[in-house]
Amino acid sequence: MHTNTVQSSKEWVKYLAIAMICSIVSIDGMTSAIAEGDPVMAKPTPVIQEVPFVVKSESVASRLGGFFGIHAFLRDRALPAILADSELAPFFGNLSETPSDIAKCFAMRLDHELGGSSTKSGTHLESMHRCRKTMKAIHKGRNIPDSAITKFIQIVEEQAAMVGVSPYDIKAVAAVLERNRAGIRNK
């Protein structure tokens, strides 16, 4: 009886080994099990493509950090440099908007025009200021000469270069500012 049990165990081990081999072959596929040494039967090695963790956007606005990046740049770099310029500072006197409101509205406009998700105008800020729709409405009564607009654009370009914005993106921002020149000049 003891010999029968040992022989019976060996049979079960043999059947278990056969079952495991069959399951491996069925999972991996018969051709890969047969083809290991045969180049004709071998499957091509699958190409694994790496999935990036960050989707790179093609918009200038996203490369500049969207509304928040543009707003931080205007608030912390561009507007202080503009207000420090003796030719441009007088145009910012006697405004009904605060510098903070100007920076937020301008950041939304730039973000929108550079391909971002901000609305271009009409937004009510926390201060209850409403961002205006046109450059003409924004600059009405300011009588800003063409030379001041050129200087404004130059300062924005210089400040952007100082913080490492790419020359391509600086040109894109300058192009947006240039497009608005007619709505600002001598209004």
C-alpha cells in the first residue's frame, strides 16, 4: 500500500508539471514556446513606447505658465520696470484701476491671445473691476504716443529675456502687443 501511495504521488506530480507547462504555453502562445531557437518562427520583439508624464502643449501661453505664469511675470517684472521708466510712468497716473487689476486683466488678455484658456475680456475681478473689451476702451483719453508703445514693448521683451523666456516666445508676445498698437496709440 505504501508503494502505491508513492507511485500515485509521482503520477500527480507528473500531471501537475504537464498542466503547468500547458498553462504557460497557452498564456504565452504556442509559437513563442516552439520558436525560441527557430528564427523563422520567432515573433518580432514588441516596441514599447514610453508615455510621457507631461503633455507638451504647443501654445505660447502654456509655455509661459498660462494665466498664472503670465500674471506673475507682469506683476513682478514687467510692470515694475515699466513704472520705473520716466517716459511710461506718467501714462499710469490717475487711473481708476489698481496695478493689481491692470496686471490681472492684461495677463488674461495675453493668455487668451497666446492660445491660453483665459477669457479675453468682460471678467469681473475680486475688486469688482471689469476687464474691458477693447484696447481703445482701455486706453481712451490717455493720448499715448507711438514711441511710448515701442518702449513698452521693448521693456516687456527685455524683462522676458532676463527671466529666460525663449526668443521665439518673446517674438510671439511682441507680435500680440504690436497687433494692439492701433487700439492704443493716441486714443
